[in-house]
Amino acid sequence: MSTAPAGRGTLRCLAAAVLFGGSAPAASVLAGGMPTLVLAGLLYLGAALAVLPVAARQRQPMSALRNGGRSLALAVVFGGAIGPVLLVAGLERVPAATASLLLNLELVATIALAGVVFREHLGRRLLVAAGLVAVAGLLLVWEPGARFDLNGLFIIGACVAWGIDNNVTARLDQLGPEQITLAKGAVAGTANVVLGLAIAGSWQADAPAIVVALLIGALGYGASITLWVKGARDLGAARAQVIFALAPFLGAILSWTVLAEPITAVQLLAIPLAAAGVGLSLRTAHEHPHVHEALEHEHEHRHDDGHHHHTHLEPVPASHTHRHRHEPVEHAHPHVPDLHHRHAH
């Protein structure tokens, strides 16, 4: 049984983390000249613009739009609307240091929802891996003065909303990754810009800064989200999010090396701790007899992975994408919770 999908998914999630992590220090250069939420909105809108040409060419049958549209709407509402609104409410009520710490709960929320609600296989190793990355995240952003009160529930609520978004998106195999990124970027971008302008009141727009923000968003959000969606299809939401949680650490390394920001001993401890957690998460495949029900969907696949036995009238690349049908089958092999292994345990 080929392990190519898991390896491919790992590389995609790492690439997504690198792009997203790099966008933070790049965007920080613009942060002083525009409201934070306006900047966040422009980054998301840059993502939508980046994938628009590809998404427009991806034509789906009406059945796929009906089936996938409901899940997409759920992901967009929670990830692009509810999440940002709760984040804004929390940022207005809690210290920045507290908010930074609480935002690490997105990983915890994604893992918990994946196991409890979406019945994704986790296993002891993955739970330990997620714990290591979460603790490392707390160490990375720790600042004196952080404290928790009931207002922190807004930030926690935002993390739960994004956890729902992550899990639903990872299972959405009726629409192309670029279409998903377009919808999420457009909604999240609009929501953040509107909220930012409403809070900031008067703001003098700077056209060059807006263009730069859109360009950063095209790479750090557009390409990153698309790669994460593809990676999560290969690994499942929980494992994909553990790897993607490296983004802040990669951003910190860039800030230290490129922007010459100071480094603390605690932050240096966080880097190897997070790396150990991600390394452990890569060793979480399991094996047992399982049944695949009949299924029709569209995603990138190969014909040497043990799950795609259909034929083509013309030669196709080793890795290709098209709508295809799976017949029922029962077998056993090592696997992770990819698109073909969402069964409960």
C-alpha cells in the first residue's frame, strides 16, 4: 500500500505553514499604517483574488454543488464570519497577551472536535503531539500580564468556530480547493474589512500599502489555504492542523533573522518542542480491517494507492484530478484519516 498521500499531505501542510508563517512578519511591516482588522481583511481578499482564475475554471455538476455547498456554507460561516466577530469582541475586552495565549486553543479545538464530533481517529501519539505543539505555542507568545476572565470566552469561541471550519473543510471533497479558498477568502476578507473600518472610524487609505497587503495575502493566505485543504484531504483535519501549527514558529524565526527582533530563552525552548510534536504526529498511522462504502467524489489521486482502480480511455499523469466513483470494498492496511478513511472507531 503506497504511503504517497500521507507524505504528500505532510509536505503540503508544511508548505502552507511556511507561507502563512512568513506572511505574519511581512504583514507586520504594514501593521502600523492601517487598522489590524482592515489589514487582516485585505490579506483574505488577496487570497480570494489569487485563486479566482483557477476557481472560475473549475466547473462542477449541480449534484456536487448541492452536496458540497451546504458544507462549504457551514465552513465559511464559522470560519469567515463567526470566528472574526468573536475575535474582535475578545480583542476589545482582554489584554493582547491573554489573547495571544488563548489563540493557541484553535489547535486544541480542532483536535477535540475531530475526535469527539467528527469521529476522526486520533490515537495516543497524536494527542501527545498536539499537547507538545500547544505548550510550545504558549511558550512562544508568553508575556507577563496575561490573565483569564470570562471575557476570554470570546477568544475561545473564535477558536472553536475555526476548529469547526477546519474539520468541515477537511471533509469537503465535492468542490475544488481553490473554490473553497475563494469562498472563505471573500467572506472572511469582507467581514474583517467591515469590522475594521467600523471600529477604526476614520482611516486614510494608502493605495500602495493596500496593494502590498493583497500580494502578501495571495501567497500567505491564498496559496497557504489551498495547500492546507489539499493536505488535510490526505491527512485528516487533526494531523493537518498539528503540522500547520508550526506557522507561528516559522514566523518567529523570520522575525528574528530578517526583522532582527529579540529572542528570549523561553522562545528558543518552544521551537524544538514544537518540532518534536510535529515529528511525533507523522508516526500515527494505524491498521485494522475496514469497509469502504460506495462513494463518488473529486480529488487528486494516483492509481497505485490501493483505492483507485478505475480506468481511463487516454493516458493521464501519475497524479491527476477528476470526478470518480469507488465501489464497496473491505481490506486492511496502514492509513490515516484521509478522504477515504473517515470511519469511526
